[in-house]
Amino acid sequence: GAVVSQHPSRVICKSGTSVKIECRSLDFQATTMFWYRQFPKQSLMLMATSNEGSKATYEQGVEKDKFLINHASLTLSTLTVTSAHPEDSSFYICSAIPQRGYDQETQYFGPGTRLLVL
Amino acid sequence: GEDVEQSLFLSVREGDSSVINCTYTDSSSTYLYWYKQEPGAGLQLLTYIFSNMDMKQDQRLTVLLNKKDKHLSLRIADTQTGDSAIYFCAPAASLVFGKGTRLSVIA
């Protein structure tokens, strides 16, 4: 089936540094990828919609300068948390919608990246 | 690991009620969520229920929770064409989604 990977799966960083998280669709091309974050025991919150070759669309309240999204190819989207602070510690999950082949109305989720900012 | 199951499709007539069912295996969640996915869009939180509640009503939405049977349902009253979407249930304790239920509303 359609597989989405994320790297790294866990990252610990110091406050003030930047962290890049990759989301890859392994066996399909994805025009659209989504980035979510989840605080412990809370719901997923959609952060942004990432479209290949264009600027990401951010949800209200999400700082675009803090969470930089790049969707440079049909199989890769990256989320960079810039100048990370402890309150950015969270679980970040991406999902991808296949351009063709698989069900194009289904989101395929990555396994998530746990970020801890010290 | 956690397992979440939902029926894949549901078709209702406009104005009727829709009931989407979900069973899960992880009973440790404090909250259980329902998400809605419209075509081409990301998941949006629709509603949630506290695990110590049996029922929660939120306008046209009613969530029923049977903790003993690990069964969650979402009822949409007076279903509208704008309700056509894929609905996912998810226990908060784990990030596991079923395949979702695709609701089609016939005018």
C-alpha cells in the first residue's frame, strides 16, 4: 500500500536552533501534503497544506515564518521549525494525497516525528 | 497495537440522519475524536467526547460512547450535501486512524 515516511522519528534540540523534518511519499507522487501537530493526548491540529511547486497554505494561528514548509518535489515535503522553543515540543505528522494510482481521496499518514526542545 | 475500525461507506438522503460507527481497541484515551476530511483538504477536528461521558450533543452532531464495548458513534441530524466527506474517529491516546467512513449525501 501507499507508504509515507518521516525523518527523523525523534529529535531533541536546544532552544533557539532550527529543526528540519522530512516527509516522503515512498511509492507514489503527492501533489498535496499536509502537516499536523499533536500535543500529548490532544487532537491533531492541521498546520498547513503543502502543494508541490507553490507556497504552502497555513491555517489560522500558525506562524509561517516559524514553520517553514517546502514542497520541492512530488515525493518530498519538509517542515522546518525555526528558532525552536520548548513550547514547540510536539508530535508532528504529515500526510499525503496520491496524485494518481492509489485512492486520490485518501490521506496516507506518516509515522510522525516527536520533537523535544530543551 | 491500537486498531480502529469503521465502515467504509455510508449513503443517506438529504435531510435524513447519518450514523457513523467506530470500534477501537485502546481504552486508555481520555478523549475520543471525530475528524472530517473534505475532498482535497486536511483533517479538521469535528467534535470530541470525554471518555467518562456517554453522550455529547453539539448542534446537529451527537456522539455516543459505549466504553464497555469500545464503540463510538457520530450521528449527524438533518444531513446536508455539505456534510459529504470522509469521517475519521480516533482515540486520543494513539495516533491511529481507521480508513474513515465516506459519507455521501444524496439530494
